[in-house]
Amino acid sequence: MSSVQNKTDVILIGAGVMSATLGTLLKELAPDWEIKTFEKLASAGEESSNEWNNAGTGHAALCELNYTTEKPDGSIDISKAVNINEQFQLSRQFWAHLVQHGLLKDPQAFIRPIPHMSWVTGDKDVEFLSKRFKALSQNPLFQGMDYTEDHGQLREWIPLMMNGREGGEHVAATKIDSGTDVNFGALTRLMFDHLKTKGVEVHYRHAIRDIKRAPGGGWRVRVQNLDSNRVETHEAKFVFIGAGGGSLPLLQKTGIPESKHIGGFPVSGLFMVCKNPEIAEKHHAKVYGKAKLGAPPMSVPHLDTRYIDGKKALLFGPFAGFTPKFLKTGSNMDLIGSVKPSNLLTMLAAGAKEMGLTKYLVQQLMLSNAQRIAELREFIPEVRDEDWEVVTAGQRVQVIKDTPQGKGTLQFGTEVVSAADGSVAALLGASPGASTAVHVMLEVMQRCFPQQMPQWEPKIREMIPSYGKKLSEHPELFQQIFDATADALGLEKIAAVRS
């Protein structure tokens, strides 16, 4: 029987970008609180946050077509795009604050300016993109976006994609230079390096075996040191479960009512990486296309310039795959083990409803390398297969839950689940995830620390000047904040907001 080790205020489970963000926020707001972090792997940012395991897009809905939908009357609903952009602005402001105050040293180590582009072919999709551009252009958050169907202009923007393309092909693109490429792995490691200087304990190679209510309130967490096999019990007033795909099984261990009727569906991803530096140099943008009919939102194809380890890289994908593991380093029993009496009907209902997704995943699994190259050829007509290789990206666990729309509804997005008393919270889901980490962690704090929030608000506003305001409704404030964060982070500014 393991004895309870010294007690603490906060336990963070998982050393990813979410725990790093929450820990950094809390250390700024309550510097005297004791925080411990437990991570199963040997270092921070190695699973979903790792730079090879996500697209690195600073998701601000500048280029992602699945965040804007066409309504039955033909108009474009931009509400989700505006919402996600608002959330990304909070992240920009917080990162800029950390850089300005010397808590993060070199912003180029984790964020760089990269044009964000949407790209479509065919009359129907060109019409959609034109309407989307007009709708977004009326919103201050999307100022500086350009649109063209002109092949000559497109050759200047994306020569690699236009070389060898038929002159008569109907194509269109939008471009906005204020987009970003974010290395979330590097950002995570930098934040944990900072947290360690503030006295935060970070224990790597430590796996969580159980989470139970402590007799006097708070939580007892059983932790196994994977090197010595020693099991310790730690107690905390608040526990945050930010373990990526591993969060659902840990949330289930808490037994809180909010953990019932929730399931998870794992989806893995593959990217094609360009091995030829000369080809990679010919492309400088993140270009998002339109998902094929029947494909889920996370399958939107995109050709991305990335900066990894300080070097320029070119990636195309994602191609979906299936494995029952909830983490890249997980077990083949993860999916089966997550099915409990409390979520069995939810999971069965999802299985019946999501036959289209199942069919799509089966098709993706059966793709040959030649078929993947054929999909890439839709973006790069003159592609040569010897210039590209396949890498396995991270695991994502899509949330399945009962909603007003029915039992077993598959959710695409990021979701916080917390106990009624606010003593434990878990983060589930996927994209836009890391890009909106600051917004999501502020939500965790509002739910879990309602007593402290009023006294924390002045400091939060100092770090995140737009906190509590919608920048889309305050164009002058948006311009001022956007320019200030661009200066701090070495990013592109935008032209003055048109009246």
C-alpha cells in the first residue's frame, strides 16, 4: 500500500500545450500555489503537441473552409470562423505577453509568419469561395484578405501549385499574409522550461494509475514511476487532465457524473513530407482545400510550409487512418477499455450513425502510395513520388456524447469536462485545440476557480488586453492589439481596418 506523499495545490496530468498553458496562467495569477506535473513520456510536448503530430497551423479560420458553411439560402455562415479567430487572438496576446516580459525568449523558436490560403477548383466551389471571401471581408478580423481567380496572380502566390496546370481550369484562392505557423512542441517545451524556474515540479516517465476522491476533499492520484516501478500517492485540491487521447480513460477513473455517457473514437493521421529542399523552397504558404464529399472535417487536405527545428519543411495531408490506440504510445486495448456500462449505448448509437465515417476510414486505410501521390497531384500537378515520404502524425480521439440531436453524436472540436465542484477538469477532442489553448484554459479557470476569478481579472486583462471583449465588435482595439502582438512576436501586420 502506497502512502500519501506531500500534498499540493494543483496536479497537471500530461506535459502538453494545454497543461503548459494552464500552469503558466496559474503561476502568473497565483504564484504561491504549488503545482506538480506528471508525464508518462520522457519529455514535454511529445504526443499531440509535438510538431510532427499536428499541422502547426495557427488556427484562426483564415484558410480552413470547414469553419464556414453555406446556408440553404446560399449565404455563408461565418459565425464559427469569427469565434475561432477571436479565440486565437487570445493565444497571440498571451504569447506576446510572455515574450515581452522575458518569460519566453525567442518568438521565432515557436511562431513565424506564413500566408494562409484557401484553394478551390471547379465552378461550384469557386462560387462558394467568392461568397466566403465577401462575407469574411466585412469582418474586421479578416482584413487584409485577397481573392483571385487569375492564373497569373496565382502563379505569383503559389508557383509550385500552378506549374503544369491546365490554362482553362477554373480555380480560385484567397490569401492573407497575417497567418502563422506555430511549433506547438517548441512552445510547450519553452513554457515548461519557464515553469521549472518558478518551482513547478515536472515528473517525466510517471504514469497515472488511478484518480479517486480524497477523504477531506480534493483528489488522490496514484502515480507509477516507470523507471523504478515505485508507486506513490499524491493529493491535490485541483486536478487537470490534459493527456490528449489519454484523457478519456483518466476522466473515467474519477467516476464523476459528468464522465458518463461520453465515448471516444480514435483517428490517426498520416502526412506526406517533401524530402527535396529545392521543391520545399518553391512554396511559401499554408494552402487549405475543400474536404471531399462525405469526408469528415478533420480530413481537409492542405499543403503546408512548416518550420521545424529552424528548418523549412513542406507537408501534405492529412490522410486518415485507424488504430484502436488513444495515443501514439498507447495500447491496442485503449478503445475496448474505454467502453463502460455508462457509455455503451452512446458508443453503439455512434457506431450505427457514423457508417459514413467508417467507410471513409476504411477507404483511407486501403490507399496505396500511388493513390496518395494522385491526391497530392491535385495540389502539385508536376509532383514526383521520389520527392515525398509518408510520416505518421498524432492520434486524435474525437468525442462521442449524447446531445439534443440524439445519442452517440460525434463531436469535432475541443471540449472541457469538469466536476460540478470544479475540483477536476479534463480536456477532450481535437482541432482547433492547441491554437485556442488560452481560451480553453480560461474556460477551465472560470469553471473551476469562480471564487478567485474576480481578483484575477485585472492581471488577466494585463496579459490578455481583449479579455471579456469581442474584438470583431471593436475594430480599433483589434488593430491596436494585432499590431502590438505582431511587433512582439515578429509577425506580419495588417493594413489599416477599412471603415
